[in-house]
Amino acid sequence: MPDQALTFGRYRLEPRRGLMSGMREVRLTPKAIALLSFLAERPGEVVTKDELFAAVWPETSVGDAALVTCIQELRRALRDDARRPRYIETLHRRGYRFIGKARAPVAEAALPLPDRPSIAVLPFADMSVDRDQEYLADGISEDLITGLSRIRWLFVIARNSTFVYKNRATDVKEVSRSLGVRYVLEGSVRRAGNRLRVSAQLIDAITGGHHWAERYDRELGDIFALQDEITRSVAAAIEPHLLAAEGVRAFARSPHVLGAWELVAQAQTHFWRLTLADYENAVAVLNRAVEIYPDYAPGRSLLGFCLIFAAHMGWIETAHGLVPGRQHAVRAIALDDRDSWGHIALGYCSMMERRTQESIAAFGRAVSLNPNSAAAHSYLCHGLGFAGLDREAIEHGEEAIRLSPLDPEMARFLGGIAVAHYTAGRFDEAANYTSEALRLRPGFQGAQRLHCASLAQSGRIDEAKSYLATVTREQPQISLEWIRSNVPYQTPALTELFLEGMRKAGLS
């Protein structure tokens, strides 16, 4: 083993851990590790067979077969081609030479972390034997940087900073120190015949913990379309996982030292649960955030959204939600008109006020600002669904699910699709979607009401009447008049369709 870590290519040879590729250990036999260490510590030198026998097998008599076996093992592990070597060169009748330009790491002062979540997208490694997909690996890395930069609360390191790591080991703690980031996204591209495999993982560079990992297997075809599909999927999946990780981190800190972003992350974690108690906790945290940091756009936009959503659920009086909710949304957009959260909040308020075109336009603006945002697609689904545009609504709802299939907001994704099916008269489908949404979030009162009406409209009257007891227990003030005023179907005919279902269930 070397006395200190040596880096070459995307690998790192460490004294105690062996050969690493990023955070992954590359498994090698002890003799192969010893052979690699001996060669790597003498870069550019021709090392004879006798020298290798003496260093690796000092007290054992072995033949050439043992040495050849070790060299082959190293070539497989390093994906090194003997005909076009990158690391170990064979010199006929002379020995071997390490050509990987190994070097010891240079100690650098750690850059401070910014006051919001920060991420570096490392160049994706081309793991193909012939390295013929390197252009695709670089393209995916670049597109991910562009896609993640659309998330306004996230600090993304620029390409020219991260690509210095293209030809060195990607030790995430080293990246964190030198670039000043908390999170690292790394991955690889591998081709086998007509199949392409892209792997990616999100790592907390401070703790070394893995927050997300995924593998994408695709048939080779239109390279640009393939690249776009994979980068959209990765960028969309990362956003909710980063939010969840930041929420956990915020809860672990003393409430007296939380900054603007940490307060927002903590509130987001509460609000995802879709219960009255969690809403109250979220709003208390956000009121504090807005009081201390009045010009922080994410705090304003999330507070506005929470108040508007609470009015829709029946948790607060409509006027107490919509009036301040719109004020916070408008202020958030004034502070940062490229923040999709602010436009989502404004779109929700307009939907509640039955300003249909304004609502759909605001949700559409959120999607255009961040096409990889599953949440933005989901709320556009709601806006279209409540307006009776069922086909377009379902397209955006299904896009949200495709982009982020494990999203903590999944219940709301499903709820939007359920609304679209209901307005189109597909009541059985609506009941199925609301049932799944309620399995995920039993306290989701909007889904409770829609489930009750869907059961009744599909002819399951006894089930609907029974379920109405749950609805009225959760929302004692509910009545047909309350629904007429507060559930945002955008036309009188659609409102009447929903009221018809609730009447059949027994609501008066």
C-alpha cells in the first residue's frame, strides 16, 4: 500500500481503503493491490518482472502466470485495454510501466459552504470498454448542471469548476473542500451492444451518506432524445430528495441558529404530510422566516402557498388564506420572478378565485421556468383539471409521476389526475386515484371529498354514505354551500357536477 493516497484517472489508491472509484471500493485481491501500488509509486518507470516478483512475492517462488493473472485482474478492474492502455503499459520482454500520472493530493483550504444547499455535478465517467460514449457522458453532465440550475433555491457549481475533476479521482470530501459544496452528484455511462446504462448517485459530501441512487437502462437510438430523457429524470428525482435531506438536517439543528433556507426546509417537511397539525407547524415556521428574512423569496412563496392550500382544505377561513396568500406570492415573484414556487402559489390563488386563464398561465410559467419540476407539472394538472381540460391535465399529472415516481408529494400528483377524471365523468377512475392518494396521505381532505363524490357518482352509494362520515368528522363545517364557495371547479356546470356527487352521498 502507498504511504499516502495517490490519484489517477477517476481512481484513488488509499493506504487503508485500497482502490476507490468515487465512494465505491473497487474489489481487488491483496496481490493485485500490492502490484498496483508498486507500479503507481513509480510512474513512467519501466519495472521489470524480477522487480515485481521481489516486491509482491518476496518470499515465494512463482512463475509468470501469477504475474500475468494479477495484471489481467488490474486491467479488468481499471477497464484498461492492453492495446490502448491508459494506466498499465506492457513492454515486450522488458516489463511494465505505469502511465496513469499518479500523484499525491495537494492540501487545499476548504471553501466555506454557501447559505443555501449547494451541489457539484461531477463529469459522468465513460465506463464503456472502447470509451466511445464519452461525448454522451459529458453531455449528460452538462445538461444536469443546466437542469439543476433552474432550481432557484439550489446553488449549482458551474461546469468549468467541476470539469477539472474529469481526469482525477472523484473523492467527494475533496470536492466538497475545494468547491465549497455540500452535495455531489456523480455517475457513469456504459454501453453494451445496443444497450446503454446510465447510473447516478447523490451523496452528502460532508457526511459521505447516500441520499439517492438510480440506474437507467435504455436502447440506443436518438442520442439527443436519450440524453434529454435521462437528464430530465435525474434532475427531477433529485429535487425532492434534496428537500427531504435538507429538512432532516434543519430538524437536527437548534431552532435558534436556523437560517432562512433551513426554516423553509423545515416547513416544507411539515407541509408534505397534509394534515392540519402539520400545516400549523409549517406556517408558524414560515411566519418566523418571513419576519426575520422579509426579502427571501422561497419563504414568501411557500408561506403564500400554504395559506391558499389551507383555505382549499377548509383548515382556515377562505379570506384568511387567499388575501395574505396572494400578497406573499406577488411579493415572492417581485423578489425573484424566476422562482417557480412563487408562480405556483399565484396560480393556486387564481384557481381558488376562479380566474381560470390567469391560473393556468401562472402554472404554465412555473413549468416553463423549471420543466423538470414534478411539482410544477402537478399543479398545472390541477389548474387544467378543475377547468375541465381533462386530457391535458392528465398528461401533466402523468409527467409529474414519471419525473419523480417516489416524490413525497405523490398524493397531490394523484389528486390532480383524479380531478381530471371526475370532470370528464370517469368516476370509477377518479375513485381509484383518490383511494391511492388517501393511502399515502390519509389526512388529505381534498382527496377525501373527491373520493366521497366519486363513489356516489359511480353508483357505490352505500360506500359513499359511509365514507361521508369520515369527511364530516375531519371537516365539521362542510356543506353544499361551503363547497360551492370554496372548491375551485372553474365553471358552474363543473361545480354542479361535484355537488351532485356530494348530494348523492347524503351531504346537505
